[in-house]
Amino acid sequence: MKLKFAIENKNQPDPFIFEDNGKFYLYVTALDGVEAYVSDDLFGTWEYVGIVTDFNNCSEFWAPAVIKIEDTYYMYVACLQDGKRPMHVARATSPLGPFTNEKALYNYFAIDADMIQTDKGLFLFYANARRNERNGLPGTHVFIDRFIDPYTPENDPKEVLVPEFDEEKYTPGCVDGKLWYTLEGPCWFQEGQWQYLMYSAGCYQDDTYHIGYAVAKTTDTDLKNVTFEKVTNNGAFAPLIIKNEFEEGTGHHSIIRYKGEYYAIYHGRDYIASTSTEYEERRTARVCKLTVSDGKITAERFEDHL
């Protein structure tokens, strides 16, 4: 189901959901800065706030994530700066910013942050492009790095998830036939004795884009110790969320637990008839209910209701 927005005809790529003091905030990818929306009701009408970042010499802000630590809000977002796309951190005293005092965390391509705080510290899941050391497949993989404080990574990342399936290729329609795989958009949560690490894969520009997940049965809160295993169908490709009869390009999501239920907030595109071969930005934010139990997730998706 698509979320409801007061301003129509705007896009919400890579939506990140955040709840604070009874209000809901949605942060999305945008060209000139991270755009935000606010609502009093997760399933009500979302009001457009505008750009909430104030960075120097940055553009193309991708896949923001926000965490509150004590009384400060920290945003992690990849943006283009001096020809590179490193992950940045910035801070604010309000969930609507302005997020300032930005700092580049790495000197290499790093996108799609998910910052997690446990009793063992801060851990950043993110995607980085490199050749898979396990099977030689080139593409983006999911990593984790411990942080000393919100602005300081240990700079000792551990590879967590790697591409394995043909369906995880960044398809030829996107890269002119070059071989490349995409595993990105990590999203972690814990339920009972199970840890879940969800991810997106394929090509966001077409209908191969999908959401999958990996699991680990452990209560270890030092997340660098955790080994995740992708959930498959007896070793075969088994996406959790992928194109169906009413939407395609489904992926890059965040998770919220609301009134005792889990919901995924993700982007997708309505099916429309088109003869154009050029990519057209039509990603909008959607929601579906997730059932989470004993290491398994199922998604309940409907076009016009939950």
C-alpha cells in the first residue's frame, strides 16, 4: 500500500522511517539534500517538510538513516563530494534538522547506512563496492564496522553478506552488459533469539529489484561477532518482496515496530505502459505488514490496504 502524502507527484526513494516523541519522520534520497516528511499517524497523511541537511560542497544525497543518541540526532548519508561518494555523518538537535557539522567517515564509496546501538556499542551496516573474496563476484556487498562514537569508525569493517544469485545482478539494462552484482540497503533488527538482516538486491531501475533477508539465531549484542545466513528456498533464490501484479522496483526499505506489529517502509513503482527506454524516477514510499517468527519473515502486500 502506498503511503499518503499531502503533496502529490513527489518521489520518495530509499525511505527511512523514524519515530520520536509520538511523531513519525520519513527521510528520502534527493539531489540537493535529504528531504523529510512528518506525520502524526504512520498510516495517515504525510506533510512535506523540505530539505533538512545543510552540508558544504555535497550533492546527490543517497539513502539517509537517522538515530537518536541521548538528546542528539545523527544522520548517516552518502553524498557526492569531490568526485567521490563516501558515507557522511551529521548531527542536529531536532529530527527535522538542520543536520550540520558533516564529516566524511570513509575515503571510499560507502552507501546505505543502518546505524545500530546495542549495549556493546555502535555498529554501522553499509554497502561497499568490491570484488567478492568468497566467490570472485564483483559488486556491492554488505559490511559492518564498529564505531568508537557517532563520528568515529574503527575502520575495521567486516564483510557480512555477499552476492550469490543471478537474480542479484545489476542487470544488463543498467550497465550495458557489464557483469556487476548489487547487494545493498541493509536493515537490521532483533526479535527474540533471532537477529534479522534484511537487504535489497538487483537493479533499482527495473523490476529485478527486490528485498531478501538473512538470519542468525543468537542474542550476542556485539554485532561484529554475528554470522548471518541468507534465507533461501533449499538453496534457491527466494525473495521476500519483489514485483507483483501492481508494483515493481520494490526495495530499499526500513523497519518500524508499531502497536506490536512490524512494518516495512519501502519504495516501489506502479506499473505503467511506456515505450521509453530511459529511466524515469517514479519511486514512491509504500508500507506492508511483516510477520516475524522463529527466524522467518512473511510480507503481506496489498494495493490499497494493509
